[in-house]
Amino acid sequence: MIAFALVLTAAGLVTAIYLLIYACENLLALTGALLMAHLALTTGGGWIGAVGAGLAAFAAISIAFRLTFGLIRSWPIRLGLLAAIALPGWLAGFCLVDAILRPAIPSPCWRLPIAFLVAVMIATDAVRRHVSLQTAA
């Protein structure tokens, strides 16, 4: 029974990391879209207005990031944009892995380095995907 629980925990962790890697590139735009949808909903825009505002914010943030990264050749600005993409993914990956491993590994001396390494992997992959998407276009 314990082995079955460990297999399910590992499968859930691998699935969550896989999904987070592919969602990480758009995590900042998704956060902005959710914030704009919440703002539209709380100010009386209704559900349709909230969905429209969220979609418009997601598209605007995504397009602005891609255009800014593609057109500006200043390395400090490009590194700042890559940090803006990588940091939310790093934080989400760290929190996700830490929360999933907390019941299985109660000691933080093992759990936190594992969570840190997985978070670095997620952030690095998001930056790699963004840069390769820009160079391919």
C-alpha cells in the first residue's frame, strides 16, 4: 500500500511539473488576465465583461512581451523580460514541489533542495522556450 501511495505521489508530481513547464511561458500573461477579469467582475462588468477583459489582457500582455523581446536589442532589458518570465515559473514550481513533497519528506533539509532544483529546471525551460520561439520567428 505504501508503494502504491509513493507511485501515485510520483506520478502526480511528474504530471504537475510537466503541465507547469508548458504553462510557465504564459504564466505572467495569465496572471494579468485573471487580475483584469477580477477587476472587471468586481466593478460591475458581469461575467461576459470579465471574460472579455481577461482575454484582452492576456492577448495584450503576450503580444507586448513578444514584440518587446523581439524588437529591443538591449541586453539589460531583454534579461529583465526573461526574469519576468522565469520568476513566476520558479516560484510556482518551488511552491508546487514543496507542497507535494511535504507529506512524503517531512525534513526540510531534503525537501527544499529538491524543490529548488525542480523550480530552477522549470524556470530555465520557460526561458529556453521563449528564446527559441523568438529566434525561430
